[in-house]
Amino acid sequence: MTAAVALGATFLMNAQAMAAPAVGQLAPDFIAVDTAGNQHRLSDFAGKYVVLEWTNPGSPFVRKHYGSGNMPATQKSATGKGVVWLAINSTERAASDYLKPPELEAWMHEQSGAPTAVLMDEDGVIGRAYGARTTPHIFIVDPKGTLVYAGGIDSIASAHPEDIKTAANYVNLALGEAFAGKAISAASTRPYGCSIKYKT
């Protein structure tokens, strides 16, 4: 492991590409270490769809989707199709609701979460590269490395679990259309949730 990776997430694009990408543009590459200490690089998953989910267990919006089982079910549906799902925590270490890697891994297990990996981004490198604003905030990268979805997990911006059953799950919708060879009908939606507690 390089010294840069040992210190946290590493952003791999050049300085001219620092602006957060829009749907249709190449997704920024990065290297990050997961809660088990394993290194992951986005470009290693070329040829597959990749979901990036910004998370923080301290957020009531995150708890809504995990406690209800909605996020785990969405993760399992995606990974069952061969999608790579990376949950990313950009909460800074000084935040009151920051969880150390073993604690975050334990919480995810308690919630029956099923991401491919949970990545630590305490310095906010990846989050800022993508312009991630809320927990949750979802991005989908296609097999060619292009960003094809950015926004909320669903269509009802609330912290109430009872709203899930009547909301449109944008992630399921986007992946379903993508796998059917169709254009994603709602490629950019409004993310909702708690603001990410970035390192200042």
C-alpha cells in the first residue's frame, strides 16, 4: 500500500478535471480503503455498473432506508445483477457521529447491509470530487466509466419510513432501464438527507 493510500482516499484525476462531474461525463477515479483495510480503485471495476452510496449512520435519512430494509434490499437487488456497490462515508473524524471503521462495519452488519465494500473517506477527497452533498446521495457509473445517474435514492424527500412504499426507487429504476438497454429516464434527481460533515 502506498503512503498516499495509507492516509486515506486518493483522487486520481488531473487538476483540470477537479470540477464535480455531470451525468454523461467520466466518473472521477479514486483509491480508497474499506472498513476491513482492503484497497479499492474505481477503475478496477471497469466493465461493470458501480453504485456509489454516500452514507452516515448518524443521519436519520440513512437510518430510514437501512432500518426499514430498503437500502439493504436495493443493494442486494443490484449486486445480484453483478453490480458493484460501494458505500462511502465522508464524515470527518472530528464529527460527533463519526464511526471508526470497525464500528461502521459492525453497524452495516447489524442493518443487514449488503454493499460490496464500505469505503472510508474521512478527508472528504472522494465526496468533494463527486460533489456529494447529502447522506444518502447516490451515483451510478456505467461499464465504460461514465456517470449515468446522480441524485436521491427515491422520490419522496422525507425521513419517514412509511413513505418508502409509495416512493419511486430511482436506483432500481435506473439499473432496470440500463440493463434493458434503455436510456435512464430520471438520470438526475434531487438528493435529500443530512449534509455531509466534511473536514474543513
